[in-house]
Amino acid sequence: MNAKVNVLGIAGSPRRGGNTDILLERAIAGARDAGADTQTIVLCDLNIAPCLHCDGCLKEGRCVVEDDMQRVYPKLREADRLIIAAPVFFMGLAAQTKIMIDRCQALWAMKYVLKQPVALNSGGERKGLFVSVGGTGFARLFEPSLATIKSFFVVLDMKLAGEVTFARIDEKGAIRQHPTALQQAYDAGKKLVEN
Ligand SMILES: Cc1cc2nc3c(=O)[nH]c(=O)nc-3n(C[C@H](O)[C@H](O)[C@H](O)COP(=O)(O)O)c2cc1C
């Protein structure tokens, strides 16, 4: 019997129960209904310091900073699918998310300096989904965040399989009033596992 697809959700907003949390919960529900094993990490509940650029990771591919990120690395490496949800802050990713990504410089070192495999999953090709909202309707609102997410996924050996993004969503919970957003997030999570 095939092992279940293992899906990791990352809640990257500082606002618990906010718009990206709501969308992430729906995407994870879709993945679970498609038969996946799911778990979600809430970054604002963790103690994760920013990268120091000390180059300590270049020796062994391991970050020398001992904090909750040490528990996140294996989850990132073992996931078959990743759903990362973060709002737009000053035209980029919310800091909680960017700090976690910057700490993946250790995985970059593992891959490009030490030539070691980053992915430890057993389920073949890895795929990820990016979920975001922004309060304004600015042109190219999600492009800076997406550039970072794409670069992060390259390091993780993960294909960007989709994006679920909504502009003009600002108040906490406003996404619930959107006519299709919750269903879109659910469908995207389901498709991420089924395809
Ligand atoms: C510090 C901060 C910076 C923000 N910067 C932007 C921005 O540059 N562009 C934008 O459209 N919305 C911006 N917003 C609005 C958030 O993207 C918006 O409120 C979003 O719905 C928050 O999502 P959440 O509920 O998942 O945290 C900002 C909000 C905060 C608190």
C-alpha cells in the first residue's frame, strides 16, 4: 500500500485567525480530504531568530543558532507538499515568514556547498502552494513575495504548483466575505495532493 502524502502547512502571519490563517486552514482541509496526512506550523508561536550570516552553516549544513528552527528543518525536508501562507507586509512577506526562509540558508549550504540532498521525503516530486493576501489593490502586489517563495522552493527542490492570492483583503476575517476564496483555497489544497 502506498504511504500517505505528507503535507506541511506553514502559517506565516503574526495575526492568529487572520485572513491567511483562514485560507491555510481551508487548503489543509482540501489536502486532508484528498487523503493526505497534514500538520501545520504556526510561526508566530515559535522562537525563531533571524539569520546572522555567520557562515556557520557552510561547514556542515547545520545552522548554529539553537532555537525552534531546529525543529522546523526536518519538517521542511520531509514534506511531500508544502502550503505556505503569509500576508503582504510593505510589499513583501511578513517578517515571521521571511525570517524562517532566511534561516534556510543552512539548507542552501547543504545543497550547493556540501552537495548533499535537501529533500528527505519518500513520495517523489515535491510540490508547494503559496497562499497570500494584501490589503490594497496595488499592481503586482504579490510579485516581490513570489520572487522570494520561488527562490525558497528552488533550495527545497520543490516545484511551485500554484498560488492562491487575494488583493483588497485587509480587516481580520474579511476573506470570509469573499465569494469564492475559501472554496478556491480548499480546491487548491485538494489538487496539490491529487495531482
Ligand atoms: C506591517 C503591515 C504592513 C502591511 N503592508 C501592506 C502592503 O504593503 N500592501 C498591502 O496590500 N497590504 C499591506 N498590509 C495589510 C495586510 O496585508 C492585510 O491586513 C492582510 O489582510 C493581513 O493578513 P492576515 O490577516 O493573514 O495577517 C500590511 C499590514 C501590516 C500590519
